[in-house]
Amino acid sequence: MAKAANRKITAGKRASGAAIPLYAQVEEIIRQRLIDNYWNPGEALPSEMQLAAELGVSQGTVRKALNDMVAENLLVRRQGRGTFVSEHTERRALFLFFNLVGEDGSRTMPVSEVSSCAHRKATPEECERLDLAVGAEIITVQRVRSLHGEPTIVDRVTVSRSLFPNLGGDVKLPENLYRFYQGEYGITITKAQESVRAVSATPEEAEMLSLAPGAPLLEIDRISLSLDGRPVEWRVSRCNTNQHTYVAERG
Amino acid sequence: MAKAANRKITAGKRASGAAIPLYAQVEEIIRQRLIDNYWNPGEALPSEMQLAAELGVSQGTVRKALNDMVAENLLVRRQGRGTFVSEHTERRALFLFFNLVGEDGSRTMPVSEVSSCAHRKATPEECERLDLAVGAEIITVQRVRSLHGEPTIVDRVTVSRSLFPNLGGDVKLPENLYRFYQGEYGITITKAQESVRAVSATPEEAEMLSLAPGAPLLEIDRISLSLDGRPVEWRVSRCNTNQHTYVAERG
DNA sequence: TTGTTGCTGACTTATATAAGACTCGATACG
DNA sequence: CGTATCGAGTCTTATATAAGTCAGCAACAA
């Protein structure tokens, strides 16, 4: 049987001017399946050989596609066991998305206390940041997060109500929201864009964080993107950086 | 002639417990050549075929090694022309190592004015941060950097005098220090670790930046690492983030 | 418990084709 | 004669396939 007959991918090989490499098409198919939760987080994908047979390409091409996605933290390979869908473990969340570390570089999971949780119509700014239609309903959660028992961060989390129905309603919010999003709503956060500034604490913030009014705070403005690249969460954190620093790697 | 006879790499194949993949060894050899400035920045490496022949491995193995190093921004590939040693261009410096952007996300090269330049013995902290022997000589440069004509950043750059002899002596310091290091001293900065805090402006800083004393500033503490992973430059920048923000990508 | 067996990914080599970039000579045109 | 343009040839990297060996892991059998 001819290979092309099995092929799900309309490569047109290299002859035509298609110019989209096979491995990129394979990557796109797998990415779409991840978005559709075709496999569950933590579940093993079919073996490279099986995927290659199904898609009508060679095992080496599948390997390249999978490697690229492993580099993007979408998949995890375990020799002898298989290739798995990435999970938002505590550890992963801590290293990828929580960037306040102690002076010595140590990382601690914060302890949060929700101070308010409301749903209302989105403001124009919220619509713009979260790419929502005007008048869309949103949910905002405000928290105070403590590190080593010290209130250190004041948090405001904003999400679309249509994407996260009932969020904050009956269920208690866990510490790791991203894992919650993945487990409860099938929405996987893969990337975030952060924008950081130095600001002065408002009197309310100063009180919540036991600081003098006007004390310098680090403001982290974060838009979190889901697997398909859409903005899903807007989070503004204001942090006391006397005992902790925000870290970033460059290059 | 047997392949193994030509081989510069003592793989021991996979039979023994060596467990170091061939491509990793190739990578290490090329990395060492980069450190030794075996090739000049901007110069083309030998073709994959030539490298493969020289090292006694297949072209595919060389390709994997080179791809990995391209992913690390050490090399640049140009189809039809060759693989090149990365250069610290303005553009690259701006995107990789300068992270203050305007509210609209635009990036501008700052204009710097050196306010002081001195050499003296390193303090214990400087020794620790730059991994120097006690009593080593260092050079510090202080600058005020302006964006769009507004003084925005107060900078303190510290480097070892033994690595950068005569720096700041007769030659005028250019805007892009990293390119200068690469061009004049053969030292290539590839990575940086940044640690960010919110602080209050000192009276001197406030005056230099035309701010009220005690105004919140963003402090960026950066250790820059060279190709071989050694800390080479310590830079502390204090920034007015009223018109600009510090950006970071996560995930 | 221990050893075997069979699955998986990890690594290496080989081969082939496509496409970008450059050289250089033939050719056409003023 | 001088010049511009086209195209073949030959470098390069980019993509794709195939075949094989090795190593980690788990389940099963002895």
C-alpha cells in the first residue's frame, strides 16, 4: 500500500510550494489534540511508531515534532515509559510561574487568604487585556499571600466568567490556581507575559502588608496564555520585596 | 579506513558505561572553540560535512549539536550560507539584555552619560558576586541612562580589572557594553541572572532622575555570565518605572 | 526473590531531496 | 566594446525517511 494513502497530512511533499514542513504539521495536530484534551494530563501519548503510522509520516519526523513540544514544556518524555502530557504540579508552578524567591534563592509556596471574590461586567481595560467582548462577565479574586507567615503579596486575579463558570462560588480556591484551571476546566496555562514596575503602597495595601504608607512595592502585571495562545487570566500582584526578590533569567 | 580511526571523540560507542552522547561531546568541542575564539564572531563555521569528517561522526550528529547551540543563541544558521558565531548586535542586545520597554511595548536604545569610573580593590561582596580572589582589582563605572531624553536609569557596572585591562581608561565607553566586551576583549556574554526589587530613591538618585526623594525605583541586580559560565559583570540598575516597565516572559 | 522478555524512548548513521545563496560564464543589447 | 541579465553549477542548510543499536522500565515467569 502506498504511504501517501495512509497519510493524514496533506504535505504535497516538497514538490509544491506548500512550504509547511511535515514536522510542523505533525506538531500542529498534536497541539490541537492537547487543546481538545484528546489525552488527559499525565496520560501517555501513543508511541512514536504508532503516531508515525497513524499520521503517515516517519518516526523521525514525529520525534522532531515531539522534541519541539518537549522544549516548549508541553510534553514530558520518560525513557522506557512514554511521552506524557505535562501536568501543572506544585513544583512546576513554583519554578515556572512563581518568581519571588528568598535572599538565598529558596522558593516557598505562598499561603493565600481570599479577601474578596466578585463577579461583574468587565471594564474596558479588562476587556482589552483578556480579549473579551464588551459587556462580558468577569470574576475577580483578591488575595493576600504570605511567605513564611509574613503577608507579602496583594493579588488581584481576573478571569472571564464564561471560561470559568462557578469559579469561587461553592468550591474553595486552592493555592495553585493553574492546576485548578487545568483539572476543573481543562484549560492549561503554558505561557505568561509579565510587566514589572515599582510603585508606592496605597494606605490599604500598607496596612495589609504591615508597611508604612507609600513604601515601595513591586507590581507584577501578568497576562497568562492558554495552550491555544489566548489570554485567560489577568493578575496584578503587589509585593513587598524587603525579604524576597523577583528573579529572571536572560539569554 | 575505519571510521573509528579518524574519530577525535573517544565515544567508546554506547557499549561501555560512558553514557555521554556523541552529540554532547561534539557540542562541548565546539563550545570550547568558541571560548577560545577559534572562530571570530560573525565568521562562518566549517560546513556540517567538514565538521563531521574532522570529528569522525556523522553529519546528522553534528547537526543535532549545532541545533542545540542555535537554541542557546550561541550560533546562527543561514540557509545556503552557513552556520555563524553569534554577534552582539544592537538589536540582539536590546531584545535579550535590555528589558525596559515603553508602555506600548516599544524598545529604545538608551543614551548614557558616565558620571564616574574608578578602579580599586574589590569589596568582599564584589569578590563573592564575581567569583574573584580576595584583594582582586575591579573597575566600577557609574552611568545615568536616558530614554527619549529623560534620565531614567542610574547604573553601576562592576568588572574585574584583570579580565578587562584599561577599560574606561583611554577609550570612550560605547553604549552597548556587551558588544564592546566581545570585540575588544574576546569575552562573550551569553546569559544573565537578574534579581529585581522595589526600593526608595536616595536623595542623590532622586536628583539625578528628577524625582522626589523616596520615590519608588525598580532595582535590577544582574550578574552576567560569559560563554564558559563564569560571572563576568555585576550590574545594578535603579530605574524610574513611571514611563517604562520591565518585561519578562514565563513558560 | 530474581531473571527474562518486550515495550518504550535515546542515540547514531546513512541516504535522498528541496531550497537558499553565491560564482561565473554565455549571451543579448546598448 | 562595455554592460547587464540570465542560467547552470555548486556550495550551503533544511527536511524527510529508514534502519539499526542501546538503555530504562515494567510485567511476568520461574
